[in-house]
Amino acid sequence: MKKTYLYWLLLPGLLFLAVFMIIPIVLTIGSTLFKEGSFTFAGYLQFFKDPYFLKILLTTLEVSVASTLLSVLLGFPVAYYISQKAPRRKGVLLALAIFPLLTSPVVRSFSWMVILGRKGLINNALIWLGIVDKPLEILYTPVAMMIGMLHLFLPMMIISLVGVLENIDSDLITAAQSLGASRVKAFRKVVFPLAMPGLIIGGILVFVGSLTAYTTPALLGGKQRVISTFLYQNAMTLNDWFSASVIATIMIAITFVVVGLMNKLSNKLNPKG
């Protein structure tokens, strides 16, 4: 009886997900398989045969993977430092880490345009220091998009890791060191495997967010197309909803593949769960 009652509590959420997410996704995928009343894979074949489309997909994956790896490299030390602090100080540091999320992506992207432009702060500093003779082309490149994505999603990685790292008992590290492990080995053998759930969750959030983000690539990428801006172009500018649905389906497929690969990686690195 109690379990039945709990299942009824799930019903409103399940209905909401079904109506506003599952059914639209199924209809979107279904619309890509039928054109002029006949079953076809023409949309996908056209996409993967066109070098321009493949270049857009490759650029998107490069930006997303690089943003994810950089967020891990930068976010892990910060999250570990925060997790070791007293509760009051930890709250202040978390607030500072979360603060960028309170700012609109449009505002943040325009700020980076000022910093990364030909006459921006970085180029002016490099020229003033004599490192370069002429401004570097940073804005409207994949590098600019990576920087914007990192600024946008790094807080999510930090939050995901702090929640896991603060629950790791420090006695485990002490025990490892008492058995002869160095601090580095204790970290590699104890802390890193136990932090894997936070890494996986944070990695998925950053990768999927980078893959589907529109505002930041549109402003910092300029004419550099990624799959989200390409989808918008097909749907809103060219009014080609069939191609837009194909692109959306490919994005969904990539998301599921990446989630599956990260779960497999997690099981391999931490087989005991």
C-alpha cells in the first residue's frame, strides 16, 4: 500500500515529462524518418555526406570536449579546496563560485567580446608587453567559444564536485598514508575514484550544455558555425524544419552516446561503485 502511494506521487512529474519532453522528442525524431509520406534516411545521409555539415559537427564536438576537459582540470582543484574549508567559509566560496550563474549569458558573452577583440584587453596587453606586433585573432574563433563555455559552465562542475568531495572521509586518506601511500598516491587511489560520480555528473552537464548552447557561440563564434547555431539557421532563417529536426535528432543521439560512454568510464575507473 505504501509503495503504491509513492508511485502515485510520481505520476504528476511523469505526466509533465511525457507531455512536454518525451512526446515532442519522439515526434521530432519521427518527422525526420518520413518525407512526402515515405520512410527515408535521406536527411541523415545528406548531413553526413556533406563536408560542410561534418565540419560544423566536428567543431561542435571539439569545443564541447575541450570545454569539458578544461572544466575538469580547473574545477577539480577549486572544488577540492572548497570542500576542505570550514562550513562558513565554504558557503562564501561556493557563493563566489556560483556568482557567474547569476549573470545573463548575453552579458557575459559581450564582456568577453570586449576582452578578446582586436582592440580588447588581451591584445592591448600583449602589444604593450611586446609579445606580439599585431593583434591576435581570438574573437570569432573556436578558442573564443571555449573560453565562453568555460566561463558559462565551470560553476556547474565545481558544484557537482564539491557535493561529492565534502562527503569523503578524511580518515580514508590518513589510513592510506599510514599504510605507506604518498599524498599523491592517496589522492589518486582514494579521492579520485570516490569523486567519480561528481566528475561524471559535472562532465555531462558541461558537455551537454556546451553542445546545445546557442547564445555564447552565436556571439563569440561569429561566422564559426556550431550545431546549435546551424539548427537555428535552418529553422528560423531558411525555414527548413526537416533539416532542423535532423540536426536536433543528431544532437539528442550524441547526448545519449556521451552519457553512456561516461557511465562506462565511471564503471571502469571505479568498478566497485
